[in-house]
Amino acid sequence: MHGQASLVDTSMNAEILSIGDELLIGQVTNSNASFIAEQLNTVGIFADTMTTIGDDEQAILGAFDRAYRTHDVITVTGGLGPTHDDITRAAVCKFFKTNLTRDDEALANIKGIFAKRNITLIKRNEDQALVPEGCIVMQNHVGTAPGYFFERDKRYFIVMPGVPSEMKEMMTRFVVPFFDKRGIGTSICHRTLKTTGIAESLLAEKIGDVDRLFLPDSGLTLAYLPSAAGVRLRISARASSRPEALRLIQEVEGKLRTMVETYIYGTDTEELEEVLGKLLAERNLTLSIAESCTGGLIADRITNVSGSSRYFERGLVTYSNEAKIDELGVPISMIEQYGAVSREVAEAMALGIRTKSGTDIGLSTTGIAGPTGGTPEKPVGLVWIGYSDKYEATALRFNFGDQRLRFKERAAQAAMDLVRRKLLKIGV
Amino acid sequence: MHGQASLVDTSMNAEILSIGDELLIGQVTNSNASFIAEQLNTVGIFADTMTTIGDDEQAILGAFDRAYRTHDVITVTGGLGPTHDDITRAAVCKFFKTNLTRDDEALANIKGIFAKRNITLIKRNEDQALVPEGCIVMQNHVGTAPGYFFERDKRYFIVMPGVPSEMKEMMTRFVVPFFDKRGIGTSICHRTLKTTGIAESLLAEKIGDVDRLFLPDSGLTLAYLPSAAGVRLRISARASSRPEALRLIQEVEGKLRTMVETYIYGTDTEELEEVLGKLLAERNLTLSIAESCTGGLIADRITNVSGSSRYFERGLVTYSNEAKIDELGVPISMIEQYGAVSREVAEAMALGIRTKSGTDIGLSTTGIAGPTGGTPEKPVGLVWIGYSDKYEATALRFNFGDQRLRFKERAAQAAMDLVRRKLLKIGV
């Protein structure tokens, strides 16, 4: 068994296998492995290894064999599609020394999908209903290729399509409930506190030594995970039961919150746009946005939340000076005097969009996303974020660097966090 | 050696090791591995295995050992940060039986960064300048932790920080040029043709048997890679030289283009927004956008392109009916008669934004992103995409399913593709 052995005595370990040349040449980022790991964790199964190999029978069989010898649970994704480079199914048959058999339910599903989409069924699609004998067939409710679930030699061998939405549906509908019913004995729980607006090292200074948070043998760990959106603090706990693990986490979370509360905008998978949406909805407040350098990213994120139409009224992407003048009533003289990237224009944009749309809050961004267009006084990366409500208009200055996409991401995050802080009356 | 052996006789193989509990519990998606693989490919090094393990010394040493025995090139990322859970450096020292030594250049770099950001230097940052003896130190130009490059026993062992921007800078400035100068002998080249607006199975039918494209032993492969943005066709070639590999690819690309040309909007890492931007700039045309259901995503993507201010004038996110009426002059009677999600409103929005902003082209979206809000006549997933130029106003109807984020992505892609097709006078 690989690593972490001292902590996983009674839990099952897993290896997550991903198959596909597209992963090995770096064309596609492997998002399946992280999803599967997270889901298995919820039922006490810890993935200690993730392996990616190509569409090559020898490599696939080698990986199957090694994973099967060293792990309780093996998940396999990829290579179940309808085209010639999909060879996982054949490898599974070879590994388990079994043959293919037609699954009527899978065939009916495939036919149904094609009928619904009004597309003629072709043989290569029909062949996806051929499954290895002796497995439990996991029907595909969102696509054509079924998955296979083998329970043998106290091992669980789970084969799923590589299309993320199809794999996810199978994991949540079949795989997780299966293990949940069995009950594993050890529970691994995680909680992530998402911070923004503070650097990793400063956060570490404020929190100090982890010994202040928990004892070395408590089954607890703390990790710092930086990203453009901010640093996440992940607390992990292993205990004999889920309630016990959650209790341990809660204790540490409480201590952390006393140290860095104002920087924490959410937990786990919560996005800042969701948190902000809830705050606005609770207060019955509406928001409008005027974006220049973020180019629509804030509006895009706000509207990623279902139900955002309750508080998000409209957004403007005023990229040109003309658009700032026409749409937001920014005085031309102000742009001439201070430049489009200035405190004055940011405030005027926020005020302009709020007044025009009749919302409670107006938010704006104006900056230099780069990589070109900077000057010594106004370098690439400079951004002014403007805020307006019926009591005040204000603007904050940041520098978010010269990488265009990261700049946009950080600026959008800081803008949304400004509104969060205003709503919670946290100093900015 | 693992898989693909018959094709990589003279090239070097690589294993990409990623270290970090955050990857194993699924909190973070591993984007480093794909970037490294892609970069190594350009210098003829093929990653046949990617492995992810946790912040656990035993697991790390086990993986180092296995990778070192089976691969020519081993890359390691993660665990070089300033906090307690970063243990990669100690494991590297143990593996190579070496000690830590202070690197003055690394220390100067760290001090410089802290001075520039005006943050007090603390010891845990200073310690990042301690590096294993006997390695080439890869200085970190965008962060604090240096990387380590070992050349031993005809093996290359490369350790880099896990922060993507830092790793990327080291790969492109140091690692890739290093191998490029050496010259490897075999060249692996890839070319991806990016299609949109056509299903994978229909594409496969149009293209037919791969034998029509190339002989089985030609060193060529073709893969289908579906995503929300469309299906990508990846051609890979291995040959004794880069020109030869490129010649093979060009031949297959030519054949594919005769079959499915109009669906191909770009190649390799080209995004539709870049292609569209070039088409607009070449024709000296300007674009404005009125988005409802896509919520700013199209404007966000358009403005991800540096220089987009030349052709992108403004965007409106008219989420409410009021915004559609006020901002775009959509008649209230039209919304009452046909509903906000209708051909009529989509066309009126496109016309409205074009007229208001004085651009050559107006583009609009109106739809039901879901997961709730559908009716039997207008189900979740329905979207109308509107287009207006001085000759015509038109709208197309699509259904992009009930997963909100995927819906937005597909709708934004289809909208941009509509403009591409209009500019290229391809039928829609």
C-alpha cells in the first residue's frame, strides 16, 4: 500500500485510473480524477494514487494489474466512446477474461437518445450496448456508453465513460450510494475555508503554528491552497465516525475563524458569486455592474448562479470611452483630465450604472488588463474598482499583474469581495 | 517501459509526478500535468504516465524510485511552498542522498520580491532559498521557490513549484530550451482541428474510416475529443524528424479539411474568440453584444483577447425585461406577445445593440439557462441567438440542455460561431 498508511487502517484505499492519449499529450486537463476522489472521500474511501495512461492496450492492462494488486477500489474512466481509439472495453474483457454481451437496457437507452435528438442511429453507437459479461451495468442517463461495475476478490473495479457529465451522473447516482450503503468504518472529512484579499504567507503568519490548532496525532491536517481567487484553507480529519470527524473539523474551524474571519467568504465549493447572491437576496437588494477591464466576467459569474435574476438587473461592458460616456454618463472632461483608468472614472461608472438601472448598488471596474497598454504612471495590472450605493461612492486601487486572464479573474474576485464587505460592514 | 513502445524507439519517455493532498482529495484539478506533457512533446519527449500522490514522504520516495527506474525524464511539481505541508524538498534530498545548501541568487530573488511588494520578509520564505546540493538551480522569476534540475545516470529529474504560473515560467524558460538544444532524434507532433456545431458521431460518419486518411503503420493517429465547445480532432504523428512529422500531419489535415472544412473554426490552442477577433479586425468591422441567458460570458471571452478593444465596442447584459426595453428598445408589446425567449426578441436585441452602439454587427442571446424556469413550449435549454448587420437580421434556435454552466458555454460558442459563419459566408 502507498502512503498515508498509518491513518487509513480501517478505510479502503483507491486508485483513480484515467485513460486517454489526449490527457498524456496535455490537450485535455484531467478534471475527472479530482471529482471522483472527492466523491469517494465522502464515503470514507481515500484515493492515494491517481494514474493517467494512454489508449494503449499493454499500458492499460499493466495499470489494471498493478492497481488491482494494491488497492481496494479502482476506478477507470475514458475510452468507452464510439470511435476507433476507444479501447478500454476490450481491455476490461481481457483483464477479467470475459466476453461481450448485449445489454438490452443500454441499447434501449441509446435508441431513446437518438430518437429524442432525431438523429439516425448508426452501428458504432449501437455497439456501445455491448458490455463485459459478469459486471453490473451502470446505465448512462445522460449519454450513450454504459459503465461497468465489478465486485470480485474483495475488490471493486469501476469503469465509467470519460465524458465528465456522464461520469458524474454515474458516480452520484450509483457508485457513491453503493459504498454509502455498505459503510466503511473510517470517515475522512474535509472542510475548506475560502479566503480572498490576503497573501498566503501573511495568512500563515496570522494563523501561526499548526500546533496551536490541533495536536500532531489528532488525525487533523491543515493545508494552504493558493489560486487567483484567493487562498483556500483546507482542514482534513480522519476519525472512526463521520460525526467525530466533523466535530474535530468544527473545532479547528472555530479557531481559524477567530484569527482570519473577515477574509473568509465561503466554505467548500461555495463560490463568491453564490455568497454574494445570498447576501443580496436576504437584504432584498439589487445590483448592476459596469465593467471595463473585466469585460463581462463579473456579470458572467454573477449569472452562473441560478436565480440571479432576482438581484442582478443588468450589466454593461463599456469597453470604449464612448460607451462609458453614452451609457454611464461619465463626463468626457473627467476622462480627459484623469484618464479612463482612475478613481474618478471608477466612481462615476458605479454611480452611473446604479442611477441608470435603478438598483441599490452599482459596481464598476476600469483597468489595464495588458499585456500591453501600460505607462510608468499607470502600469499594466492597475485596476480601480468602484462602488456606489445611496450613502456613498468609493473606489479601491489594486495591481493584479500582467497576465491578462489572471488579471481579469483577480479583479472580478476583488470587485465581488468589495460588495460582500460593504454588505457585511467589514472595513475595506 | 510502459505503452506506446513500438513508436518511441528513439525518443525519450517521461513520467509526470504531481504531489499534493489537495489533488488526491479532489479539491484541485491538476492542470500542471497537461501543461508539462504538452511542453515536453514539443521537444520530442513523450509522457506515457502521469502519477499523482500525496504529501507523504513514503509515497513520494516510492514514486520517485519507480519513475526513476522506468523513465528517462521525471518531472515533479508541488510541495515546495513555505508552509508545513510542503515536504518535497526533503524527499528529494533523501532520494539523492544529498544535503541542503543556501543559494544566494534564490535568496536575492526572494528578498527582491518581498521588497517590491513592500512585505516584511519572514523566515519561512527565506528558507525557500535552501536547495539540494548538486542540482542546477532553476531560479523562480515569478515567485519565491526555486526549482531543481538533476542530470544523473542518463536521467533527467526536474523539480518545480506547484503554482502553475511559476512552473510554466520554468518550463518555458529553462526546461524546454534545455532539451531543445540537446536534440532527441524522434519528433512527436500534434495538430488539433477544432470543430463546433456538429456531433461527434456525425463527424465520425463524415470522416469515415481512418484507413482512408493514413496507413496503419504510418506513425499517424486520429482522435476525437468532445467538449462543450465542440469536438476537437487531434492528428498525431511520430517521425524521425520534425519536418517529416509535420509533413505527415499536413497531408492528413488536408484530407480532413475537404470533408468537414466548414465546421473547423481553428487549430491547436486557438480559441473561437481569437479567430473571430482576427476575422473582424481584418475586415475592419466592429461588434456589439446584447446578452441575456449567457450573462456576459460572450463579452468576457471576446475581451480575453488582447487588442479586442479594436473591434469590440460594448456589451450589454440585459437580464431583466426592463433592461431589454430600456437599453435595446425591444418593444414591450413584442415581449408580451412572443415572450422574452423568442425569435422576434432575439432579432430585436441584435438590431437594438447594433443601432445603439453604431457597430457593424450586433449579436444577441436570449434563452432559459435553467435548471428551473422552463415550460412545455419553452423548455429549459432553449436559446435564440440573434444576429444583425446592415443587410439582415436573423435568429437561430438551439437547445443546449439543462446544466446551467454547460448551457452558457455552448450558447456562447454557438453565438460566436454564428458571427464567424456570417463573416466567412458559410451557410447557417
